[in-house]
Amino acid sequence: MTTGSGQRVASRRAVDSGAGPQTRERALAGGGGRRTAVLESVAGWVPGEPVPNDRLPAGWGVDDAWVRRRTGIGSRHRAAPGTATGDLAFEAASRLLAGSPAAGPVDAVVLATATPDHPCPATAPALAARLGLGTVPALDIAAVCSGFVYGLALSHGLVASGLYERILLVGADVYSTWLDPDDRSAGVVFGDGAGAALVAAGRTGDPGELLAFDLGSDGTGHDLITVPGGGARARADGKPPALSDAYFRMQGQTVYQHAVERMTGSCRLLLDQVGWDPAEVDHFVPHQANARILRAVADRVGIAPQRCVTHLERVGNTGAASIPLALADAAGRGVLRGGDRVLLTAFGGGLTWGSAALRWPGTPQTNSTISTEGTQHVAVR
């Protein structure tokens, strides 16, 4: 979902005229005061106690230094037996709604996940019912680790069009349910978690304005990140499924190359659309895949390390939850300030990728809780 050609021309004219970033953003929006969508608040939740590197299975033959050197991860969280994606999504969404008392009613629910509670039906309707939201429309989207950015773009379109006033967007994954216990390469990286956000109607120039998006996919790489079994393709073969087909598989080195190339290209396109120089980005929030990918993308885009928001050292790669968890953590620590220019980018299976540019909503108020049940932060505009 890229901005239209007229918006790109307006942005380019503003850039060519030497206007500042705010003037260029207004030119991109096509004038002030029109209806758009804004980010209102964000919250996150991770289950249970952290699993540090020194508590990983002895059979993997890894230590803390080995994992940190290759991934930048120090610990991750694992959901308890019997805990599914819908449970994590409920925890994050409940904390978000409780921490946003001034927000209006939720009109729709969008859940980004690669690990739904069931192949059928979608998990979002059950989440909406559990939250007491009645019969609001609710749907899942499956863009794997790009899911939150895809969901943000979808929510923006639904709100800006006037169809809905406020959407609850949740990114949640329980990767531990499909990790091969003998696969250390994935086991050291992935954690479980959920993040939630409210996207609401606003006017151009409002705090939290979602400015522009760039989304893409390349289905020729569908087999690079996959769970082979469980879907119609496997059932159509008419053969008994192999036990290994139920597990997550990733071709790490090839995925690394695609992730760096696609996120870098997407960020450059989006920065051009909104008229931001890389030096004008206050906070860069990439999908928390691993530290090597994050550093490579930031370096290629031209964003200094101190402006990169990272959270994976404590939670690992949490899939569709990684960006909202990183945002919630940064807001809880007071890193994000009202009006800051924020650039998001993600890459996931499919292959899919996407980026989003926004202004951070207002002066964040934070409500943080750390307990054996998890960690959550709420930032309200």
C-alpha cells in the first residue's frame, strides 16, 4: 500500500523547494485537515519467566557468548503448556484497553499472526468475544514477521476511508509451539509474545499520524521460511505427513540476504515518499529478527546506531509481535517523545516486507508492570 502518484509528486516538490520535514509531510498528505488515521496507544506482553542463554538445552552445544555473538539475543520467553496465541493476544489487548481509558469504542479487530490457535477458524473473532467487544468485525492476517506493518497499513486504510473509527490491531505469535526441539538455529532466536495498538480516526497533522506505507512480496521465495505441513497443500498429496513437516524451517543465510535487501529498499522508498532524510529519522524500529540484520539495514539506510530501537536482547524474535513490543518498551523507558519521526520496517515469510512512517503520538504516558506473568507497557497519546 504505497501512497498515490500525486502524493509522491507533492512530496518531491516540497523536497525540491527546500522545505522542512513538516512542510513536506503536509505536501504528502495533500493539504491539512483531511481525515486520516493516527496511532493512539501501544502495549505489549510476554509470557512467563525469561529463558536466558545459559538455560537453553545442553544438547544444542551453545553458550551465552555463542548466542550473543550470532544473534544479539540474551534471553527469550516461552509460553507455558496450554497457552496459545489467542491467550497472549488477549493479555496484550486487555492491558492496552485498560491503559487507554479515554479512547472510544473499538469498531474492529485485526490480528496479525503466523501461529493461529487453529487452521480454521481465525483467532481474531474469539479474541474480540473474549475482550467483550461483541459482534465487531474481526479477522486474521498472515504476513508472518511483516504482519504488524501489514496490519497497520490495513487499519489505516479502513479508518481513513471512514469505514471504522477505531481499530484494535494485535500482533501475536507463539513460535515455541512449532520449533523443532533439535533445531538450535531457530531455537536460540525465537520467543513468544504479543503487542497491541489502537489505530483511530484523526486529521492530518494530528499527533500519532500514520504518514505513509510501502509494502511488498515475492512468492518465488515462499519456501525459504515455512512450516511444510498442516495446510491444504500437504493434505492434497494424499500421503501421511512426516513428523518433521510440522516444524518451522528457515534457510538462514538466504533469508538474511533477502531481509537486508528488501528492508533497506523499502525504507529508502518510504523516506523518499515522506521527504525525510535518514538523518531526520528520530527512531528506527526494525523487526527484531537478529542484531546482525538490524545493524546491516540501519547502516545501509544511513541511520545511526543510537537511533535504532532494539528489544530483542531480552525477548528474541517474537514474529508479528516484535515491532509493537519494541515500541511499547521504548515508550515505557521514555525514549519516544511526542512528535518524534518514527520509521518502522519488517520482513517475513512469504516472502513479505513493509515499512511505515509516523509521528509518535503526543507525550507518552506510561503504565508499566513487570511480574512473573509478563511485562507490559502502555503509551497513550
